Amino acid sequence: MTRAALIQMTSTDDPAENREVLRGYLHQVKAGGAGFALSPEVTNCISGSRSHQRAVLREQDRDETLAMVQEEAQALEIWVLIGSLGILTGDEDGRFANRSFLVSPQGKIAGQYDKIHMFDVNVSETETYRESAHYRPGDKAVLAETDFAKIGMTICYDVRFAALHRTLAQAGAQILTVPAAFSAVTGAAHWETLLRARAIETGCYVLAPAQTGVHYVKDGVERRTYGHSLAVAPWGEVLADAGEDCGVTFVDLDMEQVAKSRQRVPSLSHDRDYETP
């Protein structure tokens, strides 16, 4: 049995402030008996200003949030998934990476994943996102190994792309991580349904730590995220829902449930070739 802890935050545009909030939550995770902590997407900075992000974000080897988590993971002897960090890159167009990190209890990076699918959508007349204008997409699916499970790493909008999660499960993933900063509007409509579907289709645990609340107001419009960090069992049951408040939500995982779910419905081995329209 593995105890995991979903960290729900309202990140600001100040990485130093967010870093100390995360540090406090990691200590709560340890005190609660969990060996695996997960934080949400863009844990280090949510901002409506790209110039501000360019000023405060750092390259991976200089990022202070990553360094802090590596130190605390080793000191607390826990696994930590940093849902993602905004990372400076050397790209000529100046775009950032939206990068998730899995850190071991030895403080080592056991896996890192750049978000593949960019959130370029028009939710409403007042809520529009063009993630690809500021973040460059990744091009590689990532499976990371721990001493308790194999973990398929995804981020937020990736949840709408079932093929990615199926690929990870067929490669051996037992847990799928979906850290998010989900829109409040799309979250209310789709969040739980999508996460439960990914769990049911793959027979994996799905762990989705989320941002919550109002992060900033720009031109009179709030940047609000949905919250409701979720843990979903391989058979599709919601094991934990964090609601809208910041904090730590604990859940116990039994990897035998992954095998049992896949034995009952072995759809991962039932692929067939077919002609496309």
C-alpha cells in the first residue's frame, strides 16, 4: 500500500512565495504519513504577463523551486511529483517549457516530461488561451519508475487525448499523473468525467493535483482555476476530491487493484488494426 498526497495551491506570480508554500505542504505530506507528494501544474508561477515570466523564471539547472524540492525530498525521504514548472529554454522564439519533474527520495530527477498538447482554446468571449504562443510543446511520452509503481507523466490539457494515456498504460504505467491548472468553466463541465474515463480505459490510478481559486485579475478578467484535485481508482471510482480549498488531500493506493481491473476488462490487449475513414 502506498499513501499519496495531492497538494492543491493558488500559485501567484512570485516564485519565491510559491516555493515556500510548497515547502510547507511537503512537510504536511510527511507528517501525514505519505511517501508520494504531487503538486499542480505551473507550481512556481502563474502570471498574465509574459515579460514578468521572462524576468522571474529560470533555466532548469538554476530553478530554485526544483532545487528546493530535491533538497526536501531527500530530507523527508519522499517521492515528489512537481506537477510542472515554467522553465526558461534556449529557444530562439523565447518560448518557455511547461515541464513536470519526478524527484526521488534521494533528491534525484527520476523523470521529466514536457507538456505535449497546448491549451489553445476560446472558452468564452472573455476567456481565451493561447498556450502555444508562450510555451513550446514537448514531443516525447515519458514513463518513470519508482519503487512502488511505474508512472506515466502527463499535464492538464493532455487529459483530453486518450491515446497518450493508453500508450503509457500499454508501456507499463500503473499510475497516470495529471497535474493541472484547469479553467473553472471547463473544469465544472469536464474535469471529473475526463479523469474517470482515463482511469477506466487504462486500468490505472489517476492522480490529478490542481490549482484552485483566483490567481490574478487582468483587464478586469479573473484568472480562475477549478480546484477539485482528484484521485481516481483503476475501476473508475473517485477516491478523493479536494474541493476548492488549498491544502493536502491523502489517498491510499493498492497496486493490486490495477492488475484486478485489467483482468476484469483486458482492453489494453484488445487493439485491432482498422482502416481510417
